[in-house]
Amino acid sequence: MRLRNLVPTAFLGFGCVAIACGGDDFAATPGSGGGGFQTDAGADTSLPSDGSAAGSFFDVATSDTTSSPDGQVLTIVPEAPTVTVETGKPVPTLTFEAKVNGATVAAKWLIDRGEIGTIGLQTGLFTPSGSVGGVAKVTATIGAGEVSTPVTVNLVMEQNGAAAGDAGSGFGGWGGVGGEGPGVSIDDPLKAILTGPPSADASLKWLYPYDKTTWPLGTLAPLLQWTPTAAPIDAIYIHLTGKSYEYKGYFGRPPALPAGAPFVHHPIPQDVWKAALTSCAGGTLTASVVVASGGAAWGPITQTWNVASGPLKGTVYYQSYGTSLAKNYEGGMGGDGLFGGATLAIKGGSSDPTLVAGSNGGHDACRVCHTVSLDGSRMIVQQGLDYGASSSYALNGAYAETPYGAGDIGKFGWIGMYPDGSIGLSNGAPLHAKELPASQLYDMATAAVVPSVGLDTFVTKAGFPAFSPDGKHVAFSLYTGAGTAETGPGDGSQLVAMDFDRTTNTFSNPKLLYKAPADKAPGWVSFLPTNDAVVFAVQSRTNNANEFMMTRYGARGELYWSDLATGTAHSLDMANGKEAGVSYLPSGANAHDDDTTLQYEPTINPVVSGGYAWVVFMSRRMYGNVATIDPWWSDPREHDLTVAPTPKKLWVAAIDLNAPAGTDPSHPAFYLPAQELYAGNTRGFWVVDPCKSDGNACESGDECCGGYCQYNADAGGLICSNHKTECSNEYEKCEVASDCCDALNGMLCINGRCAKPAPPK
């Protein structure tokens, strides 16, 4: 461990990882609540003055006994202590002492995880934050030597009924996930039933979330959903446990639940969820529910989830047919009869989506069918009156729209843009029954053709092309073209990749990644952040040749992946909803006979977060007991979607990095919070946020054009910089893993950013 200079304030929030220093007047400050995926409190971001600290999520079993340079023995007392913080009780403190050869001496004190607690710089007084459990590393500096010991904080929380400040309801539903909100407190007799020995009930089962789901830090709390019991449920007991965390929550029926409606879902309070994920980061979290029904307790139903060691990054831009944020179509069967076609965004800080493209008015105000450059600077969206007509939106310029000219009709629909949005390879697959011209490279600012080498000898029309994050590869469906001996002539059944050289705009080395059987087709391809593999959808072909890769008309779809090195494809079974070939998804009426074949349009977050890649995709699967109508009922002109949400929604799944070819690296998916609940949502396009110039406030280096987010004393906080200090924090620029501060603990350099490895399995 390298010695660091001290800072006057320790900052705490998701994003950067650094050593926290604190004291009686050096308090770490927890962050505030956030949205669909947040960038707020939970990760270790307390920063030293040089901004280059190397903290991580330590799990230290024993304390150190260290010799100083002059041979004296350094120790800390107490060694490896445990502190328990309980709801409603004073937060306990303890004082560490540093000793040299057994004699107490003065020392300077640091702690590596400021979200767990602070320590007095001179006094050694440790004070838990009271909101996070886990293991922190306390270090005493004595002259030229230092010694460390772990301190474990066990957090025990208990709650009876809804707490003030619980999330409200908006377009995204209660807390961004739906339901009626939290229930009321219960009396002691009912609580005694719930805490007594429960009886098993074979009919009581989880519907959502799924067992073995991997959660990133910073997400909104999920809506727990289960099947009804024979007698009405009067109250529930939610029990969450982790290595250093326990929560007991007791709730009666939510006040907003209509009389007579079954009590079959309940949210985890957001503050509880944040504490649970942060306390269990890099480990597991077990959830169980017991219900009180007919004067008896039933259950428990139990699941164990994985918790990533970092938060999700970036923004998801998605399109909605049926949104209430922009109404430009008539004929809706519910409400006022109006609904909209628009492109929306899910960002941190809100439980609802944000309108990006589209407005109220006639069909000319509709803006859907979009693609986004991976750097988050440019979005291309099709216009409502003619889907062949395109507009460019400046995502770093207040969403300013620039329509392309009449001569550009058909050029840019579902174009695959280079990561910086400067050029794009046009899509040649049909766009909503509109045949498109041959694929070419275009300048996205001027719409001029960009001359290229090596493309037209192989492909005529590339379907749904996508560039890798490093810009060195492109992948697409070979819709038409001569192909090679390996691929055969293009007929829409082949998914291929090619190398690309931006300096000469040369395409080369075509490689077959997947060939579908005659009744299916691959498409909607997206690269992993490692640039060496892709995720894509394999869908059934419809009877309409101009509806290639559409998700309607009963088209079935599954997610797959393939590596570029061997071209070995494998289905993402766990993300699709299968384990060992058997569906774990709930099934039922309304044509939900096999929801594992209702997955479409994946895109990958270009930034590794918490040790995983993350894929967002559209699914028509049931969302527990909230969205259960027929999977194909998503057109507001055919069905009243104001009273029953369509299951056409966005989901997210974790993907293991560097998985062996031919295996399944995926994890069970979770419902993406903050999307509009009563709308059909599709084509989530995941990109980083537009970068900030030097001097702007930041939380992590991926936000900064210069690549670094560092503490600045004059600014009194973290600001963007292009200056590298001793080493790079998570999300900051790197060339090799040794550039990263936590390289000795396995930190990786992926696509030019420092990234944590996945937790050990």
C-alpha cells in the first residue's frame, strides 16, 4: 500500500474508487438517491489530493504485524474487530491504537472504504456510517512504516411499514418498477405469526426476480412478485441477508392496493436496497419472503442473488410506441385515444424516462427507429411521415435536431455508426417494409459518401451493422452480397465480422460468426467491451420478406453470442430464461407458453461495470404479475394498454468477460427500472454519456473527455482532467492493466478503461 497525502474532505459516491481518509473533521459524506441506474453512494470514492488512490473492496481475513524500516514491530489494537450497527440503537464507535514493540505511539490513520465508516486522522476513533456493512481496511502510518487491520461492520436493519421518503409513482410506475408501493405497519400478533414457524405451500412461488440474478450497484429496488395463496395474504415478512448485512421488513397491505385485489407483490424500500447492495458488493445477497394468510405463516420462498462490485454506467436510449410523453397518433383504445411514437432515455437521477426525440402533434412529430454512437454524441432517428427520412440529434447539444435532406432518404435507417459518430455504415436490410439501397460508408455530418476499400467485393447490403468500441471491427447480417466460400452468398442467414482500418477506411478479413437454419435469421448485433465477441438475436423469419428481423407478427427470438477468434456461437441460455435446458421463467395463459423465445434487439454497454459486461434487450416475457397480457398485444390501436401494461419491455443481464467459446456467459435478467410502465418499449441502445471537458464536476473518469476524474482542492471536489497521476482509477484511461491503481488486486484494462474483475464464483 502506497502512502497518500490527506484531503480535507472525503467524497463518497458510485464511480471512482480511491482511499478514503477521514477524522473528527474529515467526515465521509454519503450520496443521495438516484434513478433507473444511478451514480450515487455506495462505491469507494473518497479521494486523496493527488486523485490517484488505490482502494478496493477488501475482504481481509487477518491483520498485519509489520516491521518498520529500523526493525521495530508495528501492531494495531484491537486486531480485526467487528462492530454491529442496529436500527434504533446508537451507532457504536471504537478507538484504534498503534503500537511499536508493544508501546502505544502516535499515528496517522486512514480507512480504505469511507462508505463503511470514518476514522479520526490523529485520534484513531472509528465511527461506522450506519448505512453500509462490510469489511474496511484501517491503516496506521508510524514514521516511515505502516500497519493495517480489517474492521468488519455488521449492519442489522429492521422496519415495520412504509418509511417516509419511499419512492413515488410516475410514468415508470411506483419506484420505477410498478406495483402499488409499500404496505402499512402491522401489529404485534400479526408480526408474531410471520416470525413463527411457517408452513410450506407448494403454490407459493417466486415470479420475479429470478434466482441467481446478478445485480449492479446503483439500480432502483426491484418489485418482489409471487403467486397468490388459497386465502388472501394479510402481511409479508421480507428478509435480506448477506455476509455483513441483515434486513427484516414487515408490511401489511399497501394502501394503494384496490380492495379485493390480491396482495402478490411488494417493493424493497430504496434505502434498504442501496444499503444491501453496497454492503454485499462483490458477494451474494439472499432474499426470502414469508406471507401471513388465513391466520398462519406460509413459506419461506428464497432466492440468492449475485452483487457486482460496481454501478452501471451510461444511458439507455430506447423507442416507445405508446408513450404518453409525446402524443402524435390517434386511435388509441384507452385514455384520451392519443399516444405517441418517440425516442426516450433512461438516466441516473430519476425513476422515469426522459423525452429525447419526438413531440406532440401529427405523425410528422413521431421519431423512432434509432441508433446511437457509442460515445453518446450522436443519435440518428427516423421521421414519422416517412421512415426512410432521418434526423441527427446532438446528444451533447440539448438534443438539437438536424434533418437530413430529401436526397438522403433511405440512407441512414438503423445505420451502424463508428464509435465517435463521425461516419457510419448504412443498413441494407428492409426498414419497416421499405427496401433500402446498398450499404456504404457515409459522413454523418454531411451525408456524403466516404470512399472505402474491400466492402463491396463481399457484401451488397449489410443488415444492422455495428462497430466495435475500439472501431477496429464491424459485424452485420449478410443480407445480400457475394460472400465468401465460408459464408456463401448473402441471404440473411449469416452473421459476419470484418476488420476495419479507420485511417484508410479499409474492410478486410470477413469471418462467419453464425449461420442460421432456413427458418431463422441473425441480427441486431452488438460488441462486448472487450472487442473480441458479439451478442446478437436469432429470430424466426416471418411470412413478410420486408419485415426482416421485426419482433411482431409472432416472431420468436433468442439471444446468442459468438467470439471473433473461433466463430463459435452459443445461446445465452440464462439471459433467455433457461437453466440446463429447462425454462425457469413463469408461464401461463395469454400465449405465454414459452417466454424463453421472446428476446430481441440486444445492445451492450460499452463500459465494463462491476466486473461484467451488461446487455439490454427487449423481451415480451411476462413481468411477474404486473405485465401478463398476450406478448403480442403492444399496439395501442388494437388493445387498451392504459389498464393492463404490455409485456413488451426492456431487460438487462450481466455477461461474464472472457468466457470460453461455446459456453454460456450470461446471467438471469432483471427488468430495467424507470422505463415507462404503460407503453411498449423496444430497441434499447446503450452508450456512454457525452464526455465532459476539463474542469467540469465528475464522479468517474469515463465521464471525462480527458479520461480522468480527480480531486481538486480549489474546486472542492472531483473534476475532469486530462492529466494522469501515479495510476488510473476504475473507469479512467489505461493502456495496460499495470496502469491501473488496483492492478495487484486484479484490475483489468478493457477497451482503454480500468475495470474491476468479476467477483470469484
